[in-house]
Amino acid sequence: MAAFVDMTIDTWLAQQRDLEDCTLFQTSGSSGNPKHVALSQSALQASASIVNAHLQATPDDVWFGMLPRHHIGGYSIHTRAELSGASVVWSSRKWNPLAFCEACLHHDVTLTSLVPTQIYDLVSAGCKAPPTLRAMLVGGGALSTTLNQAAHALGWPILKTYGMTETASQVATQLRGSASDAPLVVLPGWETDLTTDGFLRLRGEALFSGYVEEQSDDSFRFAPHQGWFTTADRVSLHNNTLTFLARDCDRLKIKGELVNLANLRADLEAVARSCMRAPTASTLVAVDDPRDGQALVLVAPQQDHAPLLEALSTRIPSFLRPKRAISLDALPRTALGKLDETCLAKTVDALTREDCQS
């Protein structure tokens, strides 16, 4: 029987012969309705083999698992270690940068995988990389240039990655020992192409088998997938390297101008640092606007509104400046530490309605 995360689909799964060899993962994507990605054992092992070869993994390696094992980021560590003969140390404690460093030293950890919010915590705490660590995979969100450089200065051997649940982990990864701004190399086993409007298409042994979707009547449907998979990501491809440009959901139209929300968020992150504010505590959200099509809202702790808005106004065109600001003590995040776009959008929508009614 297929392994699964959500026990409510147990009865349905038991009747699905097409999924007997699959493990299901709820998508770790930060927007849209949740659904499950079905990954076959051959896909999981193909991905693990590809990543092991890229890392030159051996039985002498020690993985440290900080990411949840019910997400592909954590689960794939187990598969890689099983194939290479490496050992794995799993953390049972809540994330703490100092405790993480102590555990890496205690267990002579050589490989690990984290997300950008955890890198920020390590840098903020001034943590230096343990001498045994030879590669730290970082995915699950955009890692800013400034933060990446700061982490490298502390000795963290970061390898930026690009991948998703549908690809059983990584599609492209930096080479070991490369500079912080080095391009991501497309890993062997993946065929890549672009659609006419610039979206990445993928094909390979590690690709998912299909989606398990929950229907409105609480039943489930398996939508199989074969052949090329078109992502929602715009990238550039050059000499077997991949450069991420933008997700389709990050493309906005404000006053008829096409705008990249991810770039604006990067501007806000830089502004927050210049104002001595935590860059992970604030963000920008797009809302529908009857006049401009869409407009930006600043979401930040209450005391940060004025300095952030003032500093941001010096970096972006006047027509893009946020029309309002909303106070949230903490931004909603997924289990992997990514910004929970769906929850955030609902929260902002509810708060902006309250503002309009008051």
C-alpha cells in the first residue's frame, strides 16, 4: 500500500492499485489549494542517486536532518542516506541555531539541508560553520544575495538548490566549492526546456506520477501525469545552468505596468536591514484595487511601518509604494518555514475589509 501523510485518505488509498508503489506528499507550495504529490519509489531513488553523485556522498558522511520528514526536503535525506550508506542524525528539538551548531559539532555532521529562514537565524546569531560540514543544501525559498554572502563569510558551505515536491527534490544545484553567486547546474537525469512564454518544462526519472486531489464532496481523485511537466516558474537556461527569474504568481499588474513581487520583496528586505529590522518580519502583499488593478500592502510589526515605508519610498517608483500598512506580530509560515501565501492573503483581506468598514 502507498505510504501517506493524511490519514483521512487511508480507505481511498487502499483501493488504488496505481498508487501501491507511491509515497504521497502534501505539496509544500505556499499558495493555492493543498493537494498530494504521488512519487514512486523509483522516482525517489532516482533523485537520491542524482543528488548523492552531485555531493560525492559516501558511507562516511553524516547527515543532520532538521526538515520535517513528511515533506520531501526531509524525506529525501533518508533516501539519500539509505542509498549511499551514510548515517543520519534526526533532530527532535525545536529549531534553535545554537543547538543546531552544537549538534553538528557533537555528531561530526558533514551534510545537511536547511531553508532560508534558518540561514538568517544562523547569521543573526553569528554562528560559524562546524569544520566537518562540507555541504549545506538550501532550498524552499529565495535566499537573498546579502544573506548568502553573510553566511559564506561565516564559513557555511551553502549550495543553493532549485526543485519542488513534483521533482522528488532537486533539479539544479550549485557546485561544491563554488562562489556564493555561482549559477545552479542542472543535475544529470533531467531534461529541461522553456515554453514560448518562458516557463520551465521538465522531464526525468525523478518526476512525480500525478496528483491526488480532494474533491468538493470529500472524495479523492488521482490525476496521473506522464511526459513533460510545465512548472509555474520562469527561468533562463544557458549552458546547462538554470537561473530562477520569477514565479507566475509573483507577476503583478499595477497601473498597467508588469511588476515582479519577488523583486519588490527583496527591496523591502534590504530596507529592513538598513533600518536595523528583521527582514523576515515584514513583507509586501498584492491586493485587488478598483482603480489600479492591484496595489501593494505592507505587512509588518506595528512599530516598523513608518521607517520601512519611508526607506522603501527611496528604492521603488512612486506608483508602487504601498497604499496601506497592516500590523502582524508574526508572518504565517509553512512547516518548512516558507511564507504561507494562502494564509497571509486571507489575513490581509480580512484586515483590509475591517479597515474599510471602520
